Amino acid sequence: MHVFSLLDEQEFNPKRHVEKVLGRFGEGDTTIACWEPGHVSPYHAHPNCTEIYFCFQGGGTMKTPEETAEVVPGGFIVHPPGEMHEYTNGPERTLLFRVRYGENMEGIIKEWPSNPDWKPGDKP
């Protein structure tokens, strides 16, 4: 058994969102993602894994090529392998709990408009 407290694990950075891997289990991992108001993720995909985001507190919007969905406390979003997505945080600090599972967790970034210093090939 592995026990975590999202409130104890939270870690914020005003310059960028913080993703903290809490544990690796079999073909997956669990992560807490901490977002300050207005933070935006890169527009990216994970070709070889499924990614699930559960909103613990705060919220924002998740965009894919086909739709945009509100991310609200108690809700979760599932991205199948290869689905491009981008998260934009709302007006308050947000804690997202993420589960990924599959052959490889690596992501491919298409663009990151909110980060002018990012260049193709850079890691987020």
C-alpha cells in the first residue's frame, strides 16, 4: 500500500507549474500537478500512455483538437494514448492528481505559446 496526502505533497512555483511524481507502479505513475493562476501547459501528447487528470481543488480548462472542457473540483479527464492536449489554469491555485499508464510516459510537445523561451526539442 502507498499512502499520500495531496495537501502535504503540494509544491508551487510562480514561474511554471510543478509536476511531482509520487510513485511509479508497474507500467504507470502517479503525480501531483500544482498550478498557479494563469499557468498554461505545453500543447502535447503522450503517444504510448493513457493520462488521467483528477481535479482536487481549483480548476481551469483542458483543450484537445476536438473540444474544450472545464476542469472542476471532483471531475476528471482521460486522454487516450496520442491525444494532443493543453491545460490552462483558472484564477486560483490548482491541485491536479494525475495517473499515467502504458509502455512509455514520454511526451511530445507540439507548441508552447505561453512560454516564449521554449524551443522545439526542449523538455517542459
